[in-house]
Amino acid sequence: MITDIKEKLADMQAKYIDKQSAEDNLKTVYNCKTTKIKKKLASLEVERCHKLLAKEDVTAIDKKN
């Protein structure tokens, strides 16, 4: 009976706790990548605005997006 309970607890831990921590790690990786992409897009937009103010060609920057 005690081994059955321990097995059930181990199954529940694997099913809920371990799965949740793996999903959290994956979300952290995605958040990091998303942040890098957002920073890159913001810097491209700043560069584009500077070129527009200087009345320069912005097609190269538009291709980077």
C-alpha cells in the first residue's frame, strides 16, 4: 500500500511538477528570443527614422525587416 502511494506521488510529480518546470524553461527561452527580436526591430526603426529625417534612402533598412 505504501509503495502504491509512493508510485502515485511519483507519477503525479512527473505529470504536473516536472512538466510545468520544463514548460517554464521553454517560456523563458522564448521570452529571451522575443526580447532580442523586439530590440532589433526597435533599433532598425530608429535607424529608419534617422535616415528619413536626413532624407536618405531607407530601402536597405526595409529589407532587413
